[in-house]
Amino acid sequence: MIIKPNRGRDWLDWQRKLCSAGKWVGLGALFLMMGALLFGEMGISRYLHLREHAEQLDHELADLQRLNGELRADLDRVQYDSTRIEELARERLGYVRKGETVYQLAPLGEKERFPTVKTP
């Protein structure tokens, strides 16, 4: 059996101080890491902001996909639907069918819009 010699009271005090200092250093490091986690460049607030931005982009993507579908359907109608082609020709190019009468309304002039009233 081997018995270790007693190192003395000084050794025990030094060891206790070392453990106490290690605890304080550990707590300090823990607080620094928590601060970095909460308020750092890539912390929780940044994460929440990026998550909100990602949700906004998802909504925009869904809207754009819906609009893309509508435009594709309209493109198909323009390419293959004769009534849509006729509608666009009448609307944008001013085409009319044979035998139709076209009435155009002229804009009112300044005098016709605001008639002056003469007072005696």
C-alpha cells in the first residue's frame, strides 16, 4: 500500500483558489457566449430577421408563380383562341368587322368644359 505524503495547508488553499478562479472564468466565458448568441453578428435577432425575410420571399415566390401561371394561360389564349385574338385586335389596334359602324367621341374643348356665365 502506497501512502501519499500530505502536501500541506498551502497546497490545499492554492488548489481551492485555482478551482474558484476556474469557476469564475467559466462563468465569464458562459456570459460572453450567451451575449454573442443573443446580440452577436449571427445571433438570435439576426436569425429571426432572416427567417421573417425568408417567409416574405416565399410569399413573393408564390405570387410570382401564380402570376406566371396566369400569363402562360393568357399566352395560350392569345396563340390559339380566335376570339381572344379578335378581342385584342379590336382593343389595341382599333380593328372593326365588316358592316360595323364605329362611333368616336371627341374630347371636349376648354370652352365647352367650363362655360363662362355672363352677369348683367
